[in-house]
Amino acid sequence: MTALALSPTARPRRAVLRLHRPASIVWGAFVLITVGTLLWVHLFRAPDARHPVDPYFVLTDVNNIVNFLGEVLSYTSIAVAAWAAAALVGRELETGTARLAWTQSVTPARWLTAQLGAAALPLTAGTTLLGLVYAWVWTGDQDVLVTNWSYDRVLVPAGPLSVALVLFALAVGTLAGIALGRALPALAVATAVTYAARYFFGRKWDNIWPVRRYWPVQLSATAVLLALTALALVAAFALLGRRTTIKGAAV
């Protein structure tokens, strides 16, 4: 009776959530640990750094921790691209799990929508939270940090650019998974493309602007990445529809 009560849209979405629960747990743990570390740095280590009472220790130095976390957060999109290409889409097509779902009243488009929806929401929420907390800590502890907003370890994680990069990585991973249909090749292509985007928008984009200001750089890079994300998603849905139509006609 419970299964009958579920709407057709809810079934694939719930199936995706169950299938990728380990990835959701890892992502949630990463967000919580990172946010907790940033708060610890801001509330406890930064005040001590302003009025040093303890000897310097490299692993608890405010500047070192914030720089390290900034580097990690700036490369989060690479991990998302790898996961989307290999686990979210590529493996499903390679093993035939996706085709099995399509035989159970779930169209390929609805299947892909469920995959993307189940991934995009927690990724967007988690990345937004990380960006807000990182920007708050970085701004509040400027006097004990040796960084500039144009450094990629600050520019990428401290604004909407981080969310745009993660969504771009999800879209590119999805497109690579559909185009190649195999987990490992899709992983390689998606991570390479996402790394190139992260490098360009993190290190080179601000050079385009004659007057280098934080928000113009952030917002313009975010807009371009979101446009590229939309194009990748359109291509992914079109390619999936074309391939399933051709294979269906052949059968």
C-alpha cells in the first residue's frame, strides 16, 4: 500500500537517495567538520593569535588552517565532478541499473532529473553554508591572516563562485557519464574539465577586469559558470534522449 501511495515522481527520487546515501553522509560530515573547524579558528584560535600566550604551533596557526581549508574548499568541485561522472551516472549506465529503472515506468528524462535533483540540493545547501562561514571567518580575522581576496584559495570558496563551480562540476560529470557510458573514462574527463574551469575562474578570471574588484569578479565568473552549467545540462538531456530513442528503435 505504501508503494502505491508514492507518486511516480517520488519513486525515482527516493530510490536515488537510498542508492547514494553513503555519499550524502560523507558530504554532510565534510560540511559539519569544516564548519566546526572554521568556527573553532574564529572563536578560539584567532583571539589567541592577536594576544599570543602560547608558543607558535604550525598545526594550530590561524593563517595555516584558514589557508589549508581554503585550498580544500576551492577543489571541492573536482571531487563532485568525479563522483557525478563515475557514481551518479557513469556506473548506472555501465552496469545497466539505469536501463532497469527505465523499464519500470520511469522515463530516461525523469530518471536523470531525479539523479540531478537528489544531488544538487544538498550540494548547493552545503556549499552555500561553507561559503558563508568561510567568508565570515576570513573577513573577521583579516588582521591575523596573510591573504588577499584575489588568491584562489579565498576567491573560490568565499562567494557564489563556489556554488557555481560545484553545480558546473555536477553538470559536466553528468554529461561525461552519459556521453561515455563508463565510470572511469567519464571520471577522467569530468575531473580534467572541472579542474581547467577551477584554474581559469580561480586564477585567471580576475585578470580580465581592468579594475580588479571582488564582487564584479565573483558575480561575472558565477554568471558565466552558470551559463555553461545550463548548456551542459541541456546537452546531457538531449544526448540521453537521442541515445535512448536510437536504442529503443533498434530493439
